[in-house]
Amino acid sequence: MNNIKIKVKDQFEVENVAVALIRKVNDSETPLFKRIEHIEIEGEILLPNMELLYENPKNGRIYRFIEVDSA
């Protein structure tokens, strides 16, 4: 598994940078957002829900994947 930096947005459209743990798969057709095992943002590890969103139960924010961070 690899760690990469990604951009996510919360439900208020505020953009943040998170670290994503990416699963390795044999199928090169699988999109990146479906290979994310979990994200880490503000020191919290968040797992995806059925809609592939990441909810932080401590502050109620819900994040969605936007793109890989190029910075």
C-alpha cells in the first residue's frame, strides 16, 4: 500500500489536504477513489462509507475526494 497526498472538500466546500492510504490492485481499470483504504486529516484516520465519503465523528465534517494533490 502507498500513501499519497490528496485534496478533499468538506460539506461546506472548504478544501483540505489529506493523506490517503491506497490499496494495490491487479486491475489497472479500478479508479483511484475506489482504491482508497482510508484518509488521514487533522490527525484523524477516517474510513470510507458506502457513498465513498469520509465522516469525522468528532467534528461532524464529511469529506469527499477531489483529486491528487500536485504540490
